[in-house]
Amino acid sequence: MTETTYEHIVIDECGVPYIEGTTTKIIEVVLDKMAYGWSPEEIHLQHPYLSLGQICSALAYYYDHQEELDKDIDRRLENVENLRKKMGPSPVVKKLKEKGLL
């Protein structure tokens, strides 16, 4: 892990920023904010093992590196979509469609 100038933030050997002392990636905190519209206080309620200071540092890091992290988010979403296409519908979805429930 490499320390950064952001308190609570470290970067692993693959270049992924984490909250120091946790397994929480910065991108995970950002996605909580983006997907649910959560404030730092709500993120803290949902993830009580993270302090408000850690959460605010994660968000500050994101805003200062937004273009780079947004590209990472887009890449991850693209990978998920490719996997979905490759795997096809799940057996549960298939059964629900056959029964007219979807």
C-alpha cells in the first residue's frame, strides 16, 4: 500500500485507492453516493465501521480524481454488461417469464 496526501486513503499495488485499514475501495463509497444519493452521514449509518472522516476523505479523493474514477466505473459497468450478455438470462428469470410473471 502507498500512502497519499489524503488522510485515510491508500493506494494498493494495482493502483486502486482504498480507505486505509479497511477493505473498502473509494469507488464503493462513491457508488453508494451515486446510486442511492446518500449523504456522508447516511453512508456512515449504512457502513458504521467507516468514520465520517474516512468517508469525507474518500469523497474528496473522488472529486479530485473524478475523470479517472468515472472511467473505472464505466469500465466495470461494461464488464458486468458483457458478462450478463454472455451468461444469458438466469434460470429463475426464465421460469418467471414462462409463467408470465415477468
